[in-house]
Amino acid sequence: MSTTLIPYLGVVIDGAEKWAKAINNSQKYNLPIPQFSGEEKKYYAQIRDSIKL
């Protein structure tokens, strides 16, 4: 993977996590989808924010 695409990976992963939370909030039964730890959230936020620089 090209290093120029890494920040966009953060955008995709953030969107996937938000989608999973929305699915679990809107259904009676939760899907067993793993959630990111605080450290993982921080990492993906940093790479996502690097797009804005």
C-alpha cells in the first residue's frame, strides 16, 4: 500500500466503526462486531487528521 493512501484508511475504518454502532443501535439484537480500543481510536484519528494538513 502506498503511504499516501494510509490517511484514507483511517477515514474508511472510522466510517466502518460508525456504521457498526448505528446497526447495533437500530436493531433488537446486536451484531458481534469488535470495537476499537482507545489506543486504536487515537491512531486512526491521527492518520485521518493528517489528510487535513
